Amino acid sequence: MIRAFAKYYVYWLVFFLIQKPLFMLVNLPLTGDITWLDWLLVPVHAFPLDLSVASYLMVFFGLLLTVMSVVRIRQAARILDLYTGLLLFVCLCAFIGDCGVFPAWGFHLDKTIFIYLSSPKEALACAEWWVWLAGLAALVVLWGGCFWAYRLWMQGWEQSLRYCDTTRTRWLQAGGRLLMTALLFLPIRGSVTTSTMNTGRVYFSDNQMLNLAAVNPLFNIIESLGENTFDTDKYTYMPSAEAQQLLCELLPSEPHNATQQVLKTQRPDIILFILESFSFNAWEAMPAMQRLASEGIFFANAYASSYRTDRGVVATMSAFPGQPTSSLMTVPYKSQHLPQLSKSLSPHGYNLKFWYGGDEDFTNMRSYLINGGFAERVNDHSFPVSERLSKWGVHDHLLFSRAVREISNRRDSAPHLDIILSLSSHEPFEVPASQRFDNIYLNSIAYTDSCLGAFIDSLRCCPRWDSTLVVLVADHGYPYPATLQNFEPKRYRIPVIFCGGAVTAPMRIDRVCSQTDVVPTLLAQMGIDHSEYLFGKNALDSLGTPFAFYSFNDGFGLITATDTVVVDAKSDRLLLGSHSNTEQQARAFVQRVMETIDGL
């Protein structure tokens, strides 16, 4: 009995062990310069987490053996075959999916995947058909190989069990097997103290990729499902009053009003482009953006607040920072209380319209927009089926063309706010344009950039051009080049540009600023109060403190004029920078963000 139990245990431990070098091979460009010793240390340090997951999987087998002590089960081998086959399917789906998304996401699969799975069309759009086919083929091959290895390794296990003749002995044997099963609680929990098993337990290196390689993907998904949507306690580092004081060093309660007026009118027509994945690292693929930067106000040292579109839209329109493990947009009862640019402009007579070529129900965006007052919205269903040629919906040239036609033909005197969210430069980066770059990401950026250039050129002929402000901002960055890790500041650098006929003169701003500063800066130019945007600042305020905060999966960073710190919240250690006041400001910032969400 002990031999069968031990063999099944070893099988799962080896199964998880083999995943570590495979994960590292798939993500080799991100691992950097590592030694053979690093390859060995990853599975060694991963062992406690793998042991915990294997122990979870062993509980059923332990209970099966316990029952078999008192009752002969003739189909025991088939029961274990079915159980193992199902577990292999689940574990391999997690592993293959994790390997597939990690290069783009920069973090392991977690409960975020269920947002995509709730919208199958968007889930399928994340990759090209051959990627899905390759993943399916890998699943079939690996499942077949692993199941064959299981059958070979466990062959005849049920025949090796010794059945006792007496009832008393059988019950004693059952008690022993039940006790052995109960002892699995120790490796499952990982400790007999108040500390329980968590993914941070396997972190061991200054190389973050080695830490991530040691994480069991199945455990990571399960752990994320058990986390609160907004875990305020996890990001509480100090008394609230102290956090507020540190935050005031970055965002004083009284603005300086030392801002230069850069607009010809305080009530311009505003066209805000939120551009999918427009990382500053792809600047070479943006000739139209480069031209517009030379004509307008170019914020050359700007950073995105987070890493996904739902977070980037809220950061841009509500000046509310993204969170490390949650998304406000997906929780309508919270997001409805956020300020929005549309809410600030509506009392001043602005007509509102939102343009998007995709599904506005994805990540609960519809509720966010309706709460923002956008009664007029264009989405994928606003176009005929023949024009929904992108996996995400309608390609940017069709959306932009429709928008510029309507905007150019307006003859009313009321000011307008149009927000246009692009989508073609999203994975899998399939665009209806000739290949300009060998890299498919750069090529998709070049395509959307050309669509943007055509939009602006058409708009210049519009009678309202001189009173039109075009704001260009990315929703988030992108891990380009492939060696760029998820926590690095360069991953979040984005272009931000104010351009159009309403701009008085070209200007380059080199001070550090954030995506969350777009709305406060704009409202300050318009003479409209922006005090309700608690975490954004006027980027044109020459006396303000230049900084940018960003979050990634279970971590956050703060960039100032003189310092940069990045904190991994899972292991509570610094990935970049040194212990300083900047680190404390970063911790205070994320704490105040989570406390504010708690009060919404």
C-alpha cells in the first residue's frame, strides 16, 4: 500500500518537475544570462510548491486506498485511470496556456483568464489559428505521453495491495491509510504556523524570471481565485495617516497653478485616442506619431499606469491608477463612483461619444461608459458583418474613417468629446496592410499609426480644426523587445501627445509624467476643477513633483526625476532601486489607491 502511494506521489512530483525547464526553454529570451546551476536551483526551490500541489492531487488516491481496505473495488484501476487522465488534462491545459500567454502578459495565468473565457470570441482573438492548433497538438501529445508514462509506472498497483482476512485488521489498516492521507495536510499547508503555502515561498533569486519559473502554474491559478478582488490588507504597509502624508509629497492638496497655457481656446472640441499597445519602444514604427509630436505638446517621458486595456482606459479617462491584482472596470458597483473626463465636461455643454470597433461588453466596459454618460457609443455591432474582419472586431482604418466622416460633417455649435479606442495592434497583430516590419507587433503598430495619420490629415480640412484638440495616449505598453521583463519601467513607457489646431505652439515636455495625468492636465488648461482626480496631476505645472506610478501583476513601481523603485508585492522585496524615501512613497501610493477603492 505504501509503495503504491509513494509511486503515485513520485509520478506527480516528476510531472511538475519537468515543467520547470520546459517553461524556461519557452521563455528563454526573458531568462537572461543564467548558468547551469540556475537551471538546477529552479526545480529545487520550486519543490515545496510542487509538493503542495501533488499532495492536493494525492488526497483522492489516499481516500481510495482507505476505502479499498474494507471494500474490494474491482474497478479501482479504471477509477484511478479516469481520475489521472482528467487531472492530466487540467494540469496540461494550465501549463500550456501559461507558456502561451507568459511572453505577452509577463506573468503566470491567474483568474484573469476567466474574464477572457467568459467572452470566447475575445479569447480566440488573442492568438492566430495556428497558435491554437499548435497548443491543441501539444496538449494531445503531452497528454498521451504522460498518461502512457503513468500506466507504465503504476502498472499492477492494485494487485500489490494486501487484503486482510479479519474485519478488525481491515479497519486498522483503513485507519492507517486514512492517517497517511490526513498527513498530506502538512505539505499542502506548507507549515504548522500561521503562515500557509503561497507562491512567494519559492522566490529565491535576484533574477525575477527564475522566481517565476519556480511557480507552479496550477497553484497560481487556484491561489488567485482565493484572493479578494481588492485585497486592501495585502497592500497596507503603514498607518493610513502616514501614507497620506507621503502621498502629499507627490500630490500636494493645493495645486501650484504654475502652468503655461498651451491651448487657443478653453472649450475645444476634444478627440481622445486611446491607442492599443502603443509602447514607446515601438517609436520607430510610428512616423505619423513622430510628426504629430513635432507639431504639438509632446510628453516625452510618460508612463502607462498598468498592463491591460481595461486598466489603461480607467487610468486615462478617470485618472485612477491600475491595481496589481484587480481591475476596477470589471466591478461596476465600484467603477460607477469614479470621476470621468466625460462627467467633468458634460456640465459645460459637451456632447459625448465613444468609438470602439470591438465588443464593449468585454471586461464590463459598457457599464463604465454608461456611468460616464456616453449615451452614444459605436461598437462592433454598429458595422455590417462584412466589415468585422479583425478577430477583435472592426479594423482601425474602418473605425477611424467612420469617425472622421462624422466629426468633419458636424455643424452644431456645441463642443464635442470623442473618445476613440483602437484595437488592431492587439495580439495576434493581424492587420490588413503590407508587411513593413518583420516583427508582427511593429507591423501592426505601423498600420494603426498610418490610419491615425490619415485621420488627422482628413481632419485638417474640417472647419472646426482650429478649435480641435487631439490627445494621443497608449492604453499600455508592450513587452518589446522580447527580452523586456514585465516589471521593468521601459515596459510601461508610452507616448502622450496633445496636438491639433487648438494647440498654440509645439513644445516638448521631458518631465516624468503618467497616463493618469492626461485628464487633470487637460482640465487645468480648460479652467475646470480637477480636484476629484486624487491620483493625477497637471503635467504642465512647472512646480509640481514629476513622477509616474505603475503596477504589474502583484507588484508596482514608482519613477521620479531622480530615482526608480520597483517592488514585488508577492515576496515583498525590491526588484529595482534601493531602500529609500521613494520606496516608502511607492508603498504609500499603492496603499492609498487600495484604501480609496475600499471606500468607493
